[in-house]
Amino acid sequence: MASQRANSSFHDFLPTMAHKLGGEGLIGELCNGFNLLMDGDKGVITFDSLKRNSALLGLQDLSDDDLRCMLKEGDFDGDGALNQMEFCVLMFRLSPELMEESEFLLEEALGKEF
């Protein structure tokens, strides 16, 4: 349920950013978003830090259960929090249009690195 609600928030936003910023710029903006949401002491996004900062992503209307579901959906290592990579993967998963473009964006970003 959380991913459906969050999906409606991100579906229009992230693809627009991707087209304007390109792969490298989008990854940079996702990193900035992670930094806004993370718990500064722990270096990860916790339930408390997500709840405290959810309005920054337009998610202020999500219930605590929805926020917990979102964290659980992105928490690949099972530690109850999202690290930067888990957050970025979750943002791509919440945007189906970006999932289709993600291979191109990743190749573009990696091409500039090497």
C-alpha cells in the first residue's frame, strides 16, 4: 500500500528529473534526498528520521504503517533501516518509468566515471 501511494508521488517527479539532469545528475539528487532523510547520528534512514522528514518528499499523509512498509520494502539487508544504496534502489522501484530507463541512466553515469 505504501509503495502505491509513494509511487503516485514519485512517478511524475523522478522521470522529469532524469530527463533534465541525466543519469549522473539524478544519482546526485537521490543522494541529496538520502542525506535529507537520514538520521545524522546513524548515517541511515530510520523510521523516526523518515517520519520526521517525510514532508520533504510529499509523503506527510502516509500513516506510520505505510512508512514502515516503505522501509521494509527497501530494506534488503534486514537491519530495519535504509542505507544510501537501498534508498536509491527503492526510489527507482517506486517509479516504473524510471525502471525502464534505469539501465541507460546507469550506463551513462558509469561512462562518465571511467
